[in-house]
Amino acid sequence: MKFAAPLLLIVLLAAGCGSHGQSKADRAKMDAEFAQIDWKISNWTMGPGYADQNGLERLTRRYVAATRKYKDALGDREVKRRLTTEANQLAPWCPPCVDVIRHELRSS
């Protein structure tokens, strides 16, 4: 739960960033998708599933896919910020996950 609170705060703070003409409904859908993935990642890292890196890596790939999907709405700067933040949070639990994110950062 200690991990989920900062994630929720990040999502809420980011809600006003990079909207680029996006409707409120679209923005809410995007924020909900990121919040759902963040919630699952936080539960994975804080719960008994942390030993299974394959599941965490799948969630990381979903997070990366969501940043690609919403790249136009978020903007390059926000995408990089989100990916960097996620990599920093996953580093203690899943080095392969960090590699997935770093690869995405290099390619974007």
C-alpha cells in the first residue's frame, strides 16, 4: 500500500499534463488504463507474486504499450518521464523490466 499511494499521486498530478486537445472522456480512459496497470504492478511488487518476474515483465510491457498508445496525447516529455519513473520503481524487483523500459526510451 505504501507503493500504491505515490503511484496514485503521480497519476493524479499527470492528469493535467500534455492533454493536447484530448477530450475529458478520452483523458479519463487513458488515466484509468495507466492507473490499472500501475495498481497491478504495485500489487505484484508488494505481494507474494514478486518472485515471478515473468508476470511483472508482462505488466511492464503493457505499461510500455500504453505509453505508445497515448504518446500523442501525453507528449514526448511526459512519456519519457513516466517511463523513467516506472523504471526507477521497478529496479529493485525486476532488472529485465528495467531493460524493457530502457529499450523503449532509446527507441523513442
